[in-house]
Amino acid sequence: MRLAGQPGMQIVALADPSAELPLALVALSEEGEPVGAASLQASTVTHDHLSPWLSSIVVPSCYRGQGVASALALSAVREARRLGFGELYLLTPRNEALYARLGWQSLEVTMHRTTRLTIMSRATSVN
């Protein structure tokens, strides 16, 4: 099975044709198996004044460490740019280093209920 960084993996965007957001991204292996997913949302549980948000990157443990999450995050940046957004935001409880390697900048740390979250942003004009 070929995954991110190798020929054959593709990211498919799924959306309601009558709305720009929300939008789902599904990573597919060369064989067409789903190996991860993410979404672009207009809002999130905090910071209603910021939009859009990269949300819910999910990669099954058997596919982790193979670049799937990175490919989904970068695809989300391209989709946000295609939709006309200049900035994309995310919040993460523990993966700041992954996103920093992909060009995301930390904006602030906040608490949601009992979870510490880092709010990050990334310009969509940068690949």
C-alpha cells in the first residue's frame, strides 16, 4: 500500500455543492482505501471571530508516521486558499511540533474545559 509522499495516495475533497464549508478531506491509498480524514469548518468551540478552521484530523494508528496527517493538513491549506481564505486556523492539544514543521505559527494557549489547547494559524499563500 502506497501512502503520503509516495505516488498513488490522493486526497479527495467532499462538500455540499450549495455551501463552501464544511468540507471533508479523505486521504485514499493507491488501492482506494481511506487512510485518514480531516475537515474544514467555519467555526470551532473557541474563537468565533477566526475562520476557517482545520478540524478533526484522524489517522488510524496503523497509518500514523507515514505522512498522512501532514498531507491532509497541507491539502486543507490548499482548499482554504481555493475558497479565498488568506489564513487557516487550528487548535491542538498536543501536536504543535507537527504543525510547526508544516509552517503553522502558535497564536496562543487556551483552556477548553480541562484541556489545554494551542491555537495555531497558517497563511494559505505559502505552500
